[in-house]
Amino acid sequence: MGWVLTASGSLAGPPETVERFKADRPQADQRRLERAEVIDEGTGAELGLTARAGGALRASLAWTALDVSKVIQANGDFHARLAWRDDVLELVRTGSRLRVTRGGQTAVLLLDRGHEDGLDLAQRVLAGSHAARAFRGVFRRLSPESRESAAGVSLDNLDALLGILQGEPAAVDRRAPARPEGGWRLSRVASRVPPSCYSEYEQEVIRAWDDYVQCIDDVKWFPGLQEVCAFTWLLRVESAWFRFIGCSSIPLKFD
């Protein structure tokens, strides 16, 4: 059987041909995403992903006086701590609630509905945060290989979250996922090739992005609801990341 264009826009072909087709970019991308420990060549920042008792994962970044730790639970809850000298910023997600704390100030906002008062208060808590500024500054200077490592992907989600909270519209828009092979996808039903951990992750990231774009279009005339679209996208891509880490059996150290 040769290549066949299916009704869904998929390409179907012989299993051996499909395997060769899949073997180029996806394998390289998966290897980057499976790197649990990285030292970024350009900045010297150290990134790591470790496991914790109970199934939680901890992504970390250390650079000069900057110390960033993000502990993520299987249900999507997380506790992020960013410290730069005496400036400490904490973000804690519990269900649909996000708590932002810094310097004795706390903001609580709801992620599943328009909550402009919470967003306004979160911006005031974040204003002037040296820890947030140091983290976002060094993260943007990391190489693509570091940002696409196991820890880098989760920390990229933290950077996007801070961008949303600080009123930066492009924080999500510049994270549009690349479409595999110019937008074509493989029909595994026809080719009998089972989905891989990475292909499942990649497909969910693309689906989450498509839903985000549709959501933004649906609420474009309603101020405050765009952030809900962004928060929903963020939770989905982090959930896909967590499932990939568990599926791919990356050998992680415990801390």
C-alpha cells in the first residue's frame, strides 16, 4: 500500500514507511524532552527534574542568586517558589484557585471564570518582584534545548503564567506549537503503528492550542475572559507534560 490521503487529512502508509517517516524530528524532540538534568551553555543555569514521594515532580532552576522550585502534583496542583536574594514569590494552585504571595501580600484568583479583581490584586503583588524579573529574564536567554528539556517545559509554563498575571498578551500567543510535517498527521489506524508517549503528548498540545484559539475568538468581546482561555490552555499542556513524563519512564532521582 502506498501513501493515502484520508478523509480526516491524515496520511496512511505501510508500517515500515510510517516508521521511517516518524523517525526524524519526533525522536529528536522526545530526546530533548526526556533530559532530566541540563546545564545551559549560554547562561550556566542549572535545570533539573526530580521525583518526590507520592508521585509529585519537582522542576528546578538555579542561576547565581536565583533559586526556582516548582512541585507539581498528578492532579495539576502545584507550588512554585521563586527566590532572588531577599525577594521571595510563591504561587500555589489548588483546584481552580491560584494564590500569589510576596512580601506579606497575598492575592487569590479563580482560574475557571473571569476574575478581574483577583487579576488586579495579583499584578499589585507581582509589581517590583526581583525574583519574577530575574527568572523571566534568565529563562528567555536559555537555549531552545534547555527550554525543551523535561524541567524546561514545566518552567516555561511557569513563565507563561507569570506573563498572563502581569498582563502580557503575547505570553501565550508566542507559544503556538509546531505542526508535525507541515500540518499532516499519520493515520495509525491504517498503518497499525501504536501511538508513542511523545506523539500522544504532541497531539494533546496541538489540540489544547486549537481550543485556546477558538476560545479567544469566542470571548474576544468580553474583557477578563481571555485570561480564562489562557489558564485553561496552561493547565492542559502541563497535564499533558506530566502524563508524558510518567509514560516515557525517564529515570528520575528522588529528592
